[in-house]
Amino acid sequence: MKTLACLFTLLILAGCAGIQTTAVVTPTPDAVERGRVLFRNKGCVTCHVNDRVEGEGGVLGFEAPNLTNYTNDPAFLQRWLADPPAVRPGTQMPNLRLSAAEIEDLIAFLNEPR
């Protein structure tokens, strides 16, 4: 009981100190598959190669990164996918006007453990 009280106190202090905590969310297989479909259907394959998506990728010949083994921090990916030019002005990646749910599914797909 004493351990639980100490843990509770630490959590309260962390909140008061402004320490941000983020929950680790394990993506579902459905989210990963929806992300794979979105990667193809939203046109990501036009510029990017990802060997986990059927069909030819990178057909426009841009120097876009190969995303086959790409992973990144979910918070960064959320900002990037929501508005790439706001994160990196001058980027060739357009704002695809993705919904929050679409962004979460794409993050699940990109960060899927292999």
C-alpha cells in the first residue's frame, strides 16, 4: 500500500512539475492494414518506395525517402503528416489534408515492428 501511495505522489508531482508523459499505444493489426491501404490510396507510393505495399513506388522519380524500413517518433509523424510544409518549409511533400484517424493509421503502418 505504501508503494502505491508513493507512486501516486510521484505521478501528482510529475503533473505539477509540467513533466509530460505519453502513453504507449500498441497499434492493432487493423490500423496497420488501414495504414498500408492509405499509403497506396493517398498517393504516397507516387513518390515513396515501401516494399510492404504492393505495386511500383517512387514513380515520379523524386528523391523522396524509401520508407520500407522507416520509423519515427509518433509525435513527430503526427505533426509531419498533418502539415509537412509547416514542419519543414520548402519540402516537396504536400499537405494531403489527412484526418486524425488517417494519420494514426499511417503512423501504425510506418512504425509497424518488422
